[in-house]
Amino acid sequence: MKKTILTTFAACTCFAAFSQTADTAKAQEAFKLSGSADVYYKYNFNRNTTDNKTSFTNSHNSFELGMVSLKVEHGFKKGSIVADLGFGRRASEFSYNDTVNSKNGIAVAIKQLYVGYQVTDKIKISLGSFATHVGYELVDAYLNRNYSMSYMFSNGPFFNTGVKADFAITSYLSAMIGVFNPTDLKSVNFSDNKYVGAQVGFTPTNIPMKLYLNYLEGKDTAGMQNHQLDFVATYQVNTLLGLGYNGTFSTYKNTRTKEANGNGNGDADHSVKWWGSALYINLDFTETLGLTLRGEYFEDKDRLKTFASSLEGGSVVAGTLTVNYKVGNLTIMPEFRLDNASKDIFNKHSGAPTANTANILLAATYRF
């Protein structure tokens, strides 16, 4: 998970660490510096760039730079800070509301910036901007086993800015609740609307399984009421096979924009929606060689997202097969992807509409 409470708790553990010697009992500062980078080449068999309907890989027959990230974490006593900076097109698209022109030049984005206070060993308060708790995939390429992104990730949210409280209820049960700006906005001075987010996590110690139920609700800057319910599950069957699942359901009520376009019926109870479901099958043959198959179904019959520019709404079935070959901190990722839509939302090189598109991609990620 665009994004997850596990990272938060890991950071909390690091920041709360204290060192004692025989000579002193003073609390010691905790400091961590990490980073990553990714590059890729992609070839689209329809030979155009317009077929890409998901994030970060909008190219054809071109070598592309993804993102360079630098993350600093520091903690002392009960206080902590996380500053996560990204440079490149991937970072620009992630913070699309913060860049004037995300297609040209080098874009700089603050992916995450927040300060935390460890109230007790079970409660932490964070204030700032952080990767959203909703979803399975994450913005940093090295954290995903597929390089190209799912439709669910691409249709957000990407990040939330506000205040949240994380609760370590037991060793296997966690929770989060927060109040945020409207989705993907680090600054809002033209709207009083706010979102409320929540998460419940279940990670039993005796079963290699993790379950997360995520919720996000609020009015955006145009006054559109949004509710999103998201579920993520992972299960490590054995050393060879691991499974992942993500399902999201998002509704919008009384949207003035959609009513003006004729998509709403003017009824106060009318709402529109989009939803998606994806299964991840991970095979790890050795410590260095793995394979991931992602199958996704994405439905947008109310033309809110992928089918917004189409005359009719529809759905997409997408399959992605990615090899993960690891050499130390370097991962090489050959990938094949096939997308099949219920309507002709893609285009051939001639410009003729088609319902199918296919891509091959070679990516490399490095982390430290």
C-alpha cells in the first residue's frame, strides 16, 4: 500500500529506540538516511503514448528516467521527523497539484514531510503530509513487484496532508484515524472542506497474513462528497508462493460537474461510483529470482476516471507479468502487460480506435 501503516510503525520503532551504557542513561538520537532511483524503457505495440491510462509510464519506444528519492528520518526522545523528497517525472505526477508543468524538466516534490510525537508506547500523533493509507501499491518503484501501476493506484488517492493518530492496540491489532485536506493537496486556501481517514490492521504473529481495512471520506474542493472503502490482504503460503489482494469501492454524490455534463439526474440521493479489484501472485524461486502476476478488473461505468473522455462508461481487464531479478540492492524488472477494455479507449498507430493495448517494459531500480 500508494502507502502504508507498516512504514509508520517501523519509523516509530526506530525513533523510539534509546541506547544505554554502563556510564550513561541518556537518550540517544536516531538517524536514518535512505534513497532509491528507477529507470525504464517501454515499447507499446499500438505504437503511441496515448494508450497509457495508469501512472508513471506514459511513453513509447523511449528510455525514461523515473524518480530519484532521498529520505531522512530523525528521532530524539518522543519526537521525530520524516522528510522524503523525490526528483523526476514520477515525483511530479505523484504531486500533480503542486507542479505547474509536470511534463517538462526536472520536477521536485515533497513526497512526505511530517513530524511525530510518541504520546505513549502505543499512541503516536503525526502532523504533515504522508503517503496515503489507501491501497496496495506504493509510489517508490523498488517497493512494488510490478513496475507499471494498477488502475486502482492511478485513480488515487496518492497522499494525505493533515493530522493522524496511530494506535498499536495489541501486538497484532492496529488502528489509525486522521483529518486531512482534500485528496492530494498539500495546501488549501480556497476551501474549508476536509476529509476523514481511518484504518484497521490485523497482523497475527502466528500466521503469515496481513489484513487492512481502509476508509476515506469527505468533500473535495468542488463540494463533491466522496466515500472510499479499501481492503488489502497478503498471505505468504510458503517460501515459494505469496498472495496479495486489493479491492476498492469509491462513490461520489451530487457532483455538480457530472450533473452539468448530464451524468447526474439531479436527485439528492443520486450517486456515481468506480471500483476495482486486483490479485497479485508472487513466486520466489530463489532469493534473487522472482515472478509476479497481477490481474486487475477496473470498472468505471459512470465515466469518473479512465472513461471520463468516452461517450460511454465501461471496464478494463489488465494482466501484468513481471520478473524480479535482484543483484544486491539492484533489481532488474522485465515486464509484459496486456489491457483489454470493454470500449475502444485505446488507439492504434494510425489513430483507429481499439479496445486492446499491449506493452513490453524493462526497468531497473536501486535502493540504499
